[in-house]
Amino acid sequence: MVFLWILLILLVLILWSLLEQKLLMISRYLITTERLGKDFNDISIVLLADLHNCSLGKGNSKLLQAVDKLKPDIIVAAGDIITKQKKSIPGNAYSLLERLAGKYPVYYAYGNHEQHLENMNLNNGKYTKLSIREEALYQSWVEFKEKLKSLGVYLLDNKSITIMKNSSKIIITGLSIDSEFYNTALNQEYLKSVLVKNNNEDYRLLIAHNPLFFNEYISWGADLILSGHLHGGLMRIPRFGGLISPQYKFFPKYDAGIFTENGKSMIVSRGLGTHSHMPRLFNRPELVSIILKSK
């Protein structure tokens, strides 16, 4: 009898998890800062992260409708929009970005899944040979990138771009880190080696898929960090937050939400999708809306 009750509870949880993954939630944040130029007062940002080629509604219709209602000035894609196990194109991620790029400026930085595919480039020394399947995945990734560029999507692979409005500037930087830094510490020397030096004069938005290095990002000079990666801790427990990270660390510190240190902020998305063995429970897909105000 006890076994049957346990089986029933597990079945209910599985069914709820499947249902929950179709129920999009929107989290809203307001950040006021003296660092932001007055011409960018009330700039609206929508953050997408960890879609993993999933779809919310047919053709991501629910997600597209939610974005349009928010009327963002810019869209930030903070990595793992695709998944390394499947071809990047055609796919839900590409069709979503294609639709969004026709309406909004899109700034896309890499997560660990994009970096995994990028590392398949035999010229970088990470691989010596690719299997037939790996070659197909890599060629699909290359096509995906080229088509996004032709749509006007800004791919920020350890690159920065400056957006200007009159005399005000925002510098948007996308950070790509090697896979080893998803399990080990990240130091300032590495950041300095892959990113341009921060002039500390203009407002700096850093898209960094992995939120674990908040203090290192601040030390580099980021004013606002936008992240994802931890999927909200997979299963969320009231009062405790996320249960476990994708690296199997319990109660990760930066699971989701906003974190502030010395006037700098980091917003971590719970993510929009899931992949392979990564379930979600009490953890709805999350679209993040951010308004920046000039103090």
C-alpha cells in the first residue's frame, strides 16, 4: 500500500512537471543607478536564457506574445538558447530569434552549450577529430551563426558593442568561458585575457551565462550582469530556493532572482526550457523584464 502511494505521488509530480513547463511566468525588476546616462532612463530589457531549443506554445507563440506585450528596447539572450545534442538549425531557437530580430535589437552571448559546439572547430585544438554526428552538429552551428548574423543579431563571443543615445552610452559585453570554469574558479587574469579593458566611465552590461562568479564580474567592472545556467535550481523549495545546480551542487547561492553588491546588480534567470536529464519542478519557465532608471 505504501509503495502504491509513493508511485501515485511520483506520477502526480511528473505530470505536474510536464504541465508546469508550459506555464510561462514573467519576473520584473527595476534598477535605479547613477551610472546610467539620462538618455537611457527607463530603457526596457527582456532577458532570455536556457531555452534549449524548446517551444512555449506552437512556434513559441506564448513566448513571442509575452515579449511583444513587454515592448522591450533590447533583447538579451544569455546563452543555452540551443542545445548541444541537436542540430541548431532548423529548430525552435532559430525560428524564435528570427521573429524577434525582425522587431528588436538582439544581443546574444554564449552559454556552455554554444561553447561546446564552438569548441568543435578543429582549428582551436580542443578536438583532433570529429565523428559524423559531431561534424553534422558543428556544421549546423556554423550555419545557425551565419544566418543570425544576416538577420542582424549581435553575437557577442567575448566581444563588446556600444549603444548610444545622444551623449549617453551603454556598453554590452558577452562573456564566453571555457567549460573548465563551470566546475573551477574563475580569476581576474582570465577575464582580462578574453575581455577588453573596462574604462569605468560608461555603464557596462555584462552577459555572463554562468552566475557563479558575481564578485569577479564586479571586479572587472560590470554594472549589471545578466545570467542563467542554473535553471532556477531545477526543483524549487519554498523558503530555500533552488535545490540543485546542473553541476549537482545543492542549494546554489545564485539560483535565481536579483543579487546586489556594492551598488552593482546581477539578475539570474530561471530559464525557459530544459534538456536531457534536467527536470523542472515547482519552477515555471521564466521570462525576465528589466527597467533601468537613471538616478
